[in-house]
Amino acid sequence: MSAPRVLLLHGIWMPGASMRWLGARLRAAGWATEVFAYPAARGGPERVLPALAERLRGAEAVLAHSLGGLFALEALRRAPGVPVRRVVCLGSPLCGSAAARALAGRRLTGWPLGRSAGLLCGGCRRWEGPAEVGVVAGAVPVGLGSLFGRFDGPHDGTVAVAETRLPGIADHVVVRASHSGLLLSAEAAGQAVHFLREGRFRGER
């Protein structure tokens, strides 16, 4: 019997290789992994989503960091027949990013968001798809996002915890990690593996 396949999605300004450590943790837990590398800023949703939806047809689950989580949910919404059962988003501003809106609202700073600005600023609709979605948010406030946006409540330096609480998701957990630190967090990886297996995070929250 072949191992269940997880598709890994990176965030904006990050290469596919940024998911390497998490991929190794998933493989050690018995999953087969594949990275979907995409041109986040240059491509934008209209270019990325059709290709992503096609790749999702061969996956049972998704692990996505930051913007990758928004792309994953939008692709699943547009292609509801794919076999993905569970999605874990790491630090994804599913409700929209205040830091991105601050960047986009300034003449000299909006360009790095490229064609993904609208999705990052506006976020996703309430999740009503068949896949179970779990979100791991970080609460170590270290990151460049603090230079551009103001956060209400705990945040990971780039994304506020409140921005990750999309209505309709199956579960949510906060770990001690910054936004980039989620990519190398043993706690985040362990929670992701647990959700992919059980459909919920472990421990008391």
C-alpha cells in the first residue's frame, strides 16, 4: 500500500526548498511529500490556481505556509472534486493580512506583493468545503511585518493570530514560533502530523 501523499506549499517570497525540513518530518511520519513551487508575486491567483488545482488531484492532504494556505483553500473551493481530505495552514492570514494592506496602501512598498496582493489583503471566504482545515498560528512577535502594520493581540511578527481564525475551519492551535520560525518548529510539525492523521490538534487549547 502506497504512503498517503501530502502537497507542500510555500509562502510569498519563499522558494519551494523552504518546505524541505517540514517535508522530512512528514516523511519520517509515513507520508509521501511533493512540493508545489509557484511564482507567488509574479503569477498571482489566475496563473497559480489552475495549476495548483491540477496538482491537488494527486494529493490526499496539504501542508501550506502563509500565502500557500490561501492558495490551497481557494484552489479547493474552485475544484471541489479533488480528493484532498485535510489541510494544515501554518501562519496563513486566511482572514486577510493587515501587514499586506499596509504595504499595498503605500506607493513605494506595494510592489513586492505583486499579483497576489488582492488575495493577501482580502483573505478567503468562510470555509465550507469538504476538506477538514486546521490552522497552526505562531505567537513569537519577531518579523518584518511589525514594521508595516499594527497588530491587535498576539502575532508572529507578520500575521496576527486573529487573522488566522477563519470561520468554518475544523481546529486551531497557537505555538511558540515566529512566522518564518513555523517552518522549523518541531511543535508546529508535530501538530501538523497529528491533524493530518486525526483531523484535530493534540493537547489542551
